Amino acid sequence: MIDVPSGIFFTRYSQDMRMIRTPLRMVLLVLLLLCLYVVPTLFASGALIQLLNIFIIWIIAAHGLNILTGLCGQISLGHAGFVGVGAYTAGILGTKLGLPFWVSIPCAGMSAALVGTIFGLPSVRIKGFYLALSTMAAQFILLYVFLHWHSMTGGSEGLFVDPISIAGFSLDSGARFYPFALTVCIIMTCIFINLRRGSICRAFIAIKDNDLASEAMAINISTYKILAFAIGCFFAGIAGALMAYQLQFVSVDFFPFLDSLWFVGVIIIGGMGSVLGPIFGVIFVKGISEILTFYVAPLIAKLFPVLGLQISSSITLIFFALIIMVFIVFEPRGLAYRWNIFKNYYRLWPFPY
């Protein structure tokens, strides 16, 4: 698939491997970053800023599941639990031990990677439906630990987390926290992009396509499967740490099993294995969820009073169940694939065929 506009040719391999290949892309990227940093900070309301912070946290976590499932083909139904590991680790290290955020956030990612490695060990022997059940068990085991390890996690009472402080400037509000979270998200996205371009990703894709053929090509599938769990859960741990610092509170109720299912839905809708898949998927899923919950559901309840509050609690689940089925049947490559079709159309203009 052509990835540059018509009439642009590279003469060196290093030019072809650059993340930003043309001057126009550089200009558009700078403008996009300026808009992302400046516009919400200056003009968005507090509620919208909080929603954008949630988007950012979900995008980082979805990148992790995209590595695990989209690239390596190892399904996980316990991703929300690994996000919880990162959140509690950051809360414990930052509040109880007094460590700075630049220590607690990487440690949160590494602790989630360690836990993910342990629960990823069954992937060496099982796959498919059985691996899904194994990771689902990890979700409930982790929730049990969060709830009953009262001395560390606070149990059902939760754990309060001190806000991030940078040179005496406290990120204790959504507007203050947003630029920091966006910066971390950009860094993690760049890590994902470079990982996707490397030899590790090629091994992941080979295992996803055919693990027996991969083993015949001298790829150590056991090592790479466990490595996929470690890297994917590292992203989840970073997302959990940001969640802890953004909400300044961690509770076991923040990591339900339903969120693990939503993460799978996000990468299906966005496009598994693609860079933009988690971004498109999170914007679509969380954005439509907010619209359905706060606008569509009250309208339906007003038009049909007999339904009452039942419609507000079920319309989102019904809608996204239908949407996921539609994407699986009609567009399994997700929104990112449609975006690539659009880009190639104008890049090849006036010969879009």
C-alpha cells in the first residue's frame, strides 16, 4: 500500500523509515499538537477536560491490548485488572512511600508487566478460548487481591493518592493534569510506533498468523508470547498510574470486568494492529457512550416514560453490542482501515483508482 503522496520518491532507506516523511506531514503534526495542547486548555470546560483525560488514559491502555491481541494474537479479557495493578502501584509508591511521579509511574508499568508475565505463562500451552478464560480468571483474581489486601490497597474504602507536583506546581485539577497526560500519551504512542516497526513486532505478527510456521522459522514462540503480555501490560500499568494521579483516588470499582470487554471492543472498532486503531476506537466508543448516556437515554426516557431509568443503563450496552457485531461482519479491519483508504484516495489524486 502506497503511504506517500504521488510524485514523492525516496532515495535512501533512512528516508523511507522516518516516522514523518514529508514537510507537509511535519506542518500538520505541529498544528495538531498545538491544537491538542492549547485549545482544550484555554477553551474547554472542566467536564470536557476530564473527559479528554479519560480518553488519553484509555488510549494508552488500548495501545497495550493492541500489542497483545492486535499484533501477537493473544486474547486478553483481564486488561482492566492490569490497569488496576498500575493504579494501585502508583498510589502506594507515591502516597505511602513518598516517591516522586517520575519513579512511581515507570514502576507502575513494570509491576503491571511483571503481573502480566505471570498470568501470561499459560499462553505458552493454551490459546484461543482457553486463553480467554485464563485471562478472565486473572481479572477476578486481581480484583480479589485489590479488595482484600486492605493494608496496602485500602480494601473497599479505596486509596487516596497525592497529586503530581512538578517544581512546586501541583497538577491537582483536570486542566492542569491534561498537558502532562497528553505528553505521556504521545510518548507511549511513539514507543508503540517504533515497536511496530521493529523485529519484535515481526515476530509477534508471525506468531499471530501461524505459530507452528513461526516455530519452524526458529522463532521462540514461548518467549515472544510472554514478552507480548509483559509489554502490553506495561502500557496498561502506565495508564493505571495516570488514572490514579488524575482521580487522586483508587478503588476496586474503577476496574470492572466490563471494562476489559470494552478494551477488546475498542481495538476491534478502531482497527487491530494499527497505530490509529486505539485512538479512533476510544474516541468512538467513549464519545458515543457519553452522547448516549447524557443525551439520547434521557430523551428516550422522556418519550417513553414506561421504560424509566432502565433505558439509560442498557442503551449503551445494546448499541455497542450491535456496533461490534457490525464491525466484525462488515469491516473487521476497523476505522483505521477506512482512514487509510481516505488518505490514499487524496494522495493518488487525480488517479484515485
